[in-house]
Amino acid sequence: MTLKIVLAIAIALQVSVPPSQERPDFSAFLAQLKEQALARGISASTVEATLGGLEPLDVVIERDRTQAETVLTIDQYLERRLTRRFVRTAREKAAAERALLAQVSRHYGPPASLLVAVWGMESNFGRFTGTRPTVQALATLAWDGRRGEFFTSELMDALQIIDKGFITVDEMKGSWAGAMGQTQFMPSSYLAHAQDFDADGRRDIWTGLPDVFASIANYMKAYGWIEGQAWGREVKLPAGGAAPLVQKAGLRQSGCRAARELTVPVPLGQWQAWGVRTVAQGPLPKVARDASLLRAGKKSYLVYSNYDVLLGYNCAHAYALAVGLLSDQIGR
């Protein structure tokens, strides 16, 4: 699972917990981390190089405790992110990397337009990848204790990445919350999905575009991306609006919070029988048999299983819709 600093999910991560009064001395906490890392088989040299003499980052604790309490609406988020300039840049990047993207897409399945859309949303096409030292940031968050178990696990994975020689501790940088490189993978996602597409012996999601695109594609493939199937379509609802349709279909009872805001998948023929119509986009794709209804801001969408893959990358409708819509505009 990736952890992005996106306004649309900031409220979901907000935890109203005061600073721990029983937080251990940082040097004592580091000693515990070192023992844990050694027990996991990480070499003593890597443990000392990464954790030796480490100090907490006050700015990381401040950012973690002062995340936004309010969020943009989906309409506001899409309007601010999917500007004409941003879409134009996305198309230019897709054209410039056409050969590489085609190669990656053939190998993994997800289309080139989707890979560029995720790349653009995560790092503004490689321009913003984060400047915080990942090990120091994760150690600080683990010590602070609000989500200590999660960040300790991610820290151990970060040390494993360094121990395997994929990146040095000085080169491993990302967001204050530990999301790394142009893909903004958390260390656990890196270990599970990062790829060495250029076969240079490193899974370089920081500077190597072949590895960046392949890693995004591999992540999407692992989460079940269906080749040739759209993510969703904008639709027009009947006069009664969304509420009666949601009542008929029912909401999902599992998955991330955004997934539980979707209806259960219903056959397309049933949606059509209930009066749902596509908005000037031709017939619904035949490859998608079932769809869920999503009411997002002023618009409504029928979304297919590939939309769940986008939520798997970041569980926020603002993000998933931005990626899907950007991908569609790139592909036109």
C-alpha cells in the first residue's frame, strides 16, 4: 500500500491523539530498532550505517500532527489538478517516452496513458519526488508512536532495500511519511512491486524511467488490472438521482473507505434498465460486464474493476478519478 500526501485523503489519516507521554528516549528506541533489524537478517554494517547516530526530524512530527482538517471537494480537486497545462504536459511526456512506454505496456498490460497519468499525479512527471531522508523520517514516525507499528515495519523494509544494494541511504529520499521516488512507493510496496526493467541490478524508482514505468505497471498488474478494459464512464442518472439507485444496488461492505462508498457491482444491463445512460461517449465497453455506481461531486460514473485497481494505489476517489480522467485525455 502506498501512502501519498494528497489533500483528498488527509482527513482519513488524521488521528486526534496527543503526543505520547511515555515515548522512550530516542537513543534507547534506536537501540531497540537495531536489535529488531539484526533479528530480521539485515547486516550489521547496514544497521550501523543507517541507524547509527540518527536523530529525530522535528519537521516530520509537525507535518504528521498538522495534516489538513478540511479537504477540497472532488470537483475542486479535479479542477486544480487537471489543468490544461498539466494535461498538455502529460501528452508531451507520453509522446517523448512513447517507445519505452509501449515496451513496458506490452510486458505488463496496463496502457501507456495510465502509466503516465500515475507518474504525473505522483511526482509531477518526476519533478517532485520528496527531499526527506526516508530512514530518518520513518524512524521518527515509528518513535513518535501514533502509528508506530506501521512505520516500524516500513522502516525495516527500507533497511532491507538498502541492504540489498538497490539504493544507498543517502540517495533514499521521499516524502515526510516515507513515500519514495517518482512512484511514491512506501518501502513495503517497493519490495513487493518495484522492477529492474533496464536490468542494471537496481530497482531505481528515483531516477530511472524504465524502472519507474515498469514498477507502476507491475503494481497495477498485481492488483488485477484487466488489459483492454476501461476504468469507468461518466453517466447521466434518471430523474430520481443517485439515492434510489444506491438503495436498489446496495453499498459495498468491505474494502477501503472509498471502496465502501461504491455500490456493489451490478450488470450493465440492469443499470440501463434503471435509466442510467452514458454521457456522449458511445456504447459501454462490452469487456466490462458489471459496474458500480459512483457519485462524485456534480458528476456520476459507472466504474469497473479496473477502478478498484486505481483505489488500490491510493484509496481516494479524487485521486482515482484524476488518474482515470487524465489517462483518458492522454489517450485521445
